[in-house]
Amino acid sequence: MTDTTKTTRKLKVQASFDDGDTRIISLDNPRSGLTEADITALNTLATPVLIGDKTGATFTGFIAARYSTVTEVTVDLS
Amino acid sequence: MNAQLKLTSTNTSGKSMTKTISDISPTATSAQYKALAQGLNSLTTNTYGRTDLVTTINVDTESTNKPAPTITIGEWTKVNGVYSADVTCDSDGAITASAGDANYAGIYVECYIKTTDAQSLAKKVFVTVGEIGHTYNVAITATETNNYDYKTVTKQLVWEG
């Protein structure tokens, strides 16, 4: 047996609320090459739906997004 | 009331997956939930599936708690060398009696405590053995059912023999 490698890629989008709180929404299998416009285009859709988790505050916009790639290597110990 | 949005989709390997988005307004419309779910999914390579709104109602457990019980220990009376005092207590849970220095050899506390209203007058605390001249702190502790609080009332007894 040889070592096995697993790579997981996620998109982490940061939502902001009017009580100053923020929250990360993590999405699996993100498309490559996403732009700021792709993310902020969802602001209008999120406004009536997302609320703050501490005070139920109003959503004010997506303020950041980043790709996260995690590579796990399972070492063959045989 | 907390709500969650559960988005079901299929990835490029054909595997179904569920994404839960917490802290969702419970007053948005179905069309608004669906639009956001589709919008978030458009950032991925997944195929849009279905969206479910899951609401959670939090049960207020504090309303089941009762206030701490009221306890009154009457005056000590001695009959045939045994001291006793009436106990008035409105607890519907456990009631115990103890002496503050119960590790003193010879001290013994009996407590006939009944928790039904019809037998409330039968509540008494007895102290049967003591050391002459010694002061004992006899305590009654009562706890209400479904209450995390308890109440303790202490009364001193000077053993006169």
C-alpha cells in the first residue's frame, strides 16, 4: 500500500450583520475563478433570509470570501 | 424561534449532500428561501436540489421551576427528655433534617416529615440525645420538585438535659 491523499476544497463566505457580528458560511465544491461580483450579487437574496446568531440582527452584506484547500495524507504504516 | 435552511444538492461525483445554514429568519417567504439557496449553490459545481426550512421551538424550562420553599421551625419543647419542634414547610419534594455538628457523639436527629397538605401538622423535628450545656444548630432543608434551588432554615437548641 502507498500513502493516500485526499484534497477538500471549500468556499468560505463571510456574512456581516448590523450588530457588528459576522458569520462564515462554508460551501463545498466551489467553482473556480469566483469574483467579488459573484459573491456580492447574493446580498439582495440574503437580506430577507439571513439573521445574526446573537441578536437576530439584520444582514448587511457579504464582506469577504476565500477558498480553503485542505489536503490530508494518510500514511501507510504497513 | 430558531430556523435552519437545509439545502440538498448533488456534486459532480453524483453524491447527494445536505448543507445546513443556521440562523434563518422564520418570516421569509418560500420564494426567498429558495432564491438564496439557489444563489449560494450557484457558487459551487453542485446541482441544485431541494430546500427545506427547519424551525426549532425552544422550550422555556424556567417556567417549570418553582420558588424555593418556605420553612419555619417552631419553638423547642421537651417531653420525657426528647426535644421537638413543629416544622411548617410548603415543599413538595425532599425534606431532610440535620444537626450542625452531627459528628458529635450521641447526637441523633429524627424527622417525621410528611409532604401532603393533610399531614402538614405532623411535621416535627426531634432531637433525642445531646450533651448538657451544648448548643446544636438543627437544620431543615427542603427542595421543591423540578427546582434546582433548595432552602435551609436553622434553629439553635441548647441541651439542658
